[in-house]
Amino acid sequence: MAEEKSAGVRINKPAIVFLIGLAVLINVTLTFKILNRPLLIPYATLLALIVSTVTVFRLSHPAETKPLPLVFVIAGLGAVSRMATICLTLLTFYLVIYGGGWLVTYLAALIGANWNPNLDQIAFYPSIIMLGAGSIKWISGWTNTMTKQLYPATAEVRPTFYESICAKRPLLIKWSIVALVFLAGLVIFFQVTGLKSMYFFIFLQVYVLYVGLPLAFPSEASIDRRTKKDYRAIEAVGKLLGAAGFQVISSPETGDTRIDPVLLSTDLFAYNDEKALVVNIKHNLPNEPAIKLVDALNVLTAARTLSLTSKELEIPTQNIVPVLVAIEGQVDKEIMEYARKVSVNIIETSEEEIDKALSSKDPGNELREVALRVFGKLIEKQAG
């Protein structure tokens, strides 16, 4: 299988097929060991490889960013956890049918009926049909999604899985240590106690779901959890940019369904004849970084989209600058480095400056001075 060249970056389709196949292999091995059907493992894995191969090679997706190897690892762990949910659903379905059959048999025995069906087969075949149908749908859909998440169509935009690495790095380290220690403990426990291997595989099936779950759903967009403080900050920053000579639009919309979804995280759009600013404002939240990688990605994508469509939208300039304003929050060094690389401006300010902007009744010198302190060279020419 060869790699497809797409818009400057080759999509590593064999790697995506391998990750999907590995996720299926790990889970069906555990599931069919529990159900005592190990002979079905290679057939289920082969089916997964065929479905993912067909899906990924039929997919036409422009790619501009090549993912790091670690991003593939994160994507693979997430795929293992997602597949585990399907297999656990199968096991639950199997137990419900088996338990129902046992109850019917028990009640039949109470009334003297001689009915002794093979409950294992009665429960297994409907369950395996459900697993097959669910897995085919999941494999096809997740192969498609994984490809698009690993290979963004916008240059310099990191894969959404990269957010998991940046935001959850301490968690990843702790999780890896806990995973290895706990797994070793399980092996020793079952070896010493001599319990049936089925219990071991049941523990592992639940365990792979639990370990991979924090990585199974990468961030694709910020969730709006704004408070009154956030809206105060948006009002204040709007006043400052207005005092610096910009026309300011709050929560901008174009009416174009191709563009507006990209602007969902944009708080302010400020422009004049020479420059436009796409602004996203972030307050520091307890136990969370003021700015996450996804915030930088969102404002960068919005700025580039508006720059490409500036003539169509009658924006007076193509010089559209992405800006993130962090209030009372320390920005992670890695985020700062990435922002510098892709020309996202990160402005760090305080609640004190926000209060000054809101309390000022003078739209002239006082507000311009505050604006210059907050935005510096970004607006120096306009404010002067």
C-alpha cells in the first residue's frame, strides 16, 4: 500500500489501517477469550483491516499538516478505548440474553417442563451479529474521522489529537505508570490465585476502556463556559480597541454557512484600513490553563479563513491577525512557542486593566493609554 500525496502532505494510510486493525485485534482477542471462541479472532481482525482499508483509500481529504509519531500513538490508544465500548456492549448483550434464558429455564423447571436449551449459543449468535454490524459501522466511521483529525486541511494547524498531548501530558505520564503497575499486578494476582483465565480477560477488557478513555475524544472546539467576568472582559477589550481606532464587531457573523462555523469561538472582530484583528478572550479557570492549544488553533483558523475571503466579505484589508487575550492566567511555554511559530499574538493582561477600561468615561487619551499598555505594538500605529 502506498501513501497518497494530498496538497503537499502524504497521508500515511497504512499506519491508519494498522491502528484500526490493532485496536480491533486487542479487543476481540479479549472478548472472544471471554466467550471461549478464540478461532474467531483472526476473522474479526481481517474484517477490520478490509473495512478500514476500503474506507481510507476511498477517502479524498486534502492534508497540509504532518502529525508527529506520538500523535499516532494517542490516536491508537483512543481507538482501542472506543472499540472496547463496542466489545463491552456485546458482552453485556450476551449476559442479558444468557441471563434471560437461564431465568426462563428455571421457571420452566418449576412448572415441571423439561426444557434444557444451549444458552451459550442462544446468547452468542445474536451478540456476534450485533458486534459485526456495530464494528463495521464504527470502523468505517472512525477510520474517516481519524484521518481527518490526524491530517488537518489547514497548514500549520496541529492535529486535534495534539491537544490531548499538550493538555493532558501529566495525565499521560501518570496513566502510563499506573497502567503498567496495575497490569503487572493483575498478572501476578491471577497467577498466584489460579482463578479461571476468563476473569483475567474480563478485567483486561474493562481496563483497556478505562485507560484509553481520556484520550478517546480529542478536543475539536472550545466549550462555551463563559461567565459574567468573561463578558465584562469582552466589553472592555472592545472599548480598548475602539479607542485605538478600530471598528469593533462583537461575536461576528457573516451569514455564510461556510464561514460562520469557523467564527464560533471569535469574541471580537476589529478592523481599520490597514489591519484586522480576530480576538478570542480567555479567563483563567481553576486547575486549567488560561489558553489551550485548541484556542490557538481556533483563532488561527478564523483569521486565515477571513483573510482568504476578505474581498468576498468586503473586509478592507487582507492583513488579518489572530489574537488571544489571556486574563489573569499564565500561558504554557509550549503554547507560547507554537503561537509564535504560526503568528498568533498572545496578549496577557490583568483584571485591573479590564476594570480601568470599563470604568473610564474618557474615550480619548485615558483609554488609548490603557490600550497601548495591553496591546503594545499590535495597535501602536493606530493608537498613535
